[in-house]
Amino acid sequence: MSWIEEENRKNILHCLSKTNLRFQELLGKVEVSRATLSKHLKQLEGKKAIEKIYDTKKRGVVYKISEKTLIEELIIEALTQHIGKFTTVNLLEANARGEKSLKIEEFYNVQDFINSFIEEMFNKKDIDPKTLLDSFKKKYGEVEV
């Protein structure tokens, strides 16, 4: 997948994380061709990152970010705002590898820190560490550490 394709998908997910949108509304926000948007939406649907639903208020089909994808996006955003992009990627990588501790500027009990952060901020448990790391990399790309 090219850089521009990844940026387009990130942009689509970002738009859908705010509200459900019809195809035409999304087309106006992401500024790609109809064919390109259609291709990305089908791929995101195939990955279960988004879904199509009927919206009675908008009287038609809208695209909606999946709850799982939205939760991952919110966790990554909150972690990144709370401790920064570089610390977040270090913690997520260590957590995905199953490491117990990590020294960055101070020691973190990696699993306890991330799990308690997620539970405190989002009241969620059992978030897969590898999926969370993959979601971070989709959002920010590879980060040099």
C-alpha cells in the first residue's frame, strides 16, 4: 500500500470517527475521486474497520466506524496526548512483545500502565496489545525510537 493510500484511509477513518456520513458527504470531506473512495470503503469494510448502516435521519445508507476501531483510535489518541507519540509507541511495542518493564525516562510496568490507563479512561479490558500497536502504526506510520 502506498503512502497516499494509507493517508486516504486514515483521513476516512478520522472523518468517520466524528460522525456517520453518507458517501457523498464523505466524498466532499476526503477530496478523492468517487472510484478511489469506493475502493477504500470496500477495503475498510472488508477489514471490519467500518460498516454500512441505514440511517433514518439521513434517509439513506451511511458509513460508520466500527466500535472496535473507534475504541482503538480513542485509546491511541488519549495515550499519545497523555504521554507523547514516542513514549506511546515504545510502550505499545513493549506491550505487544509481552515485556514486563521498559525504561524510557522512568520505569513503567508496561502491561499494568497500559491496562490501567485503558480501564480508567475507557472502562474497557482485554484490548489486544498487537492490534493496538497495529492501529497506532496505521495512524502514525513507523515512528523512529
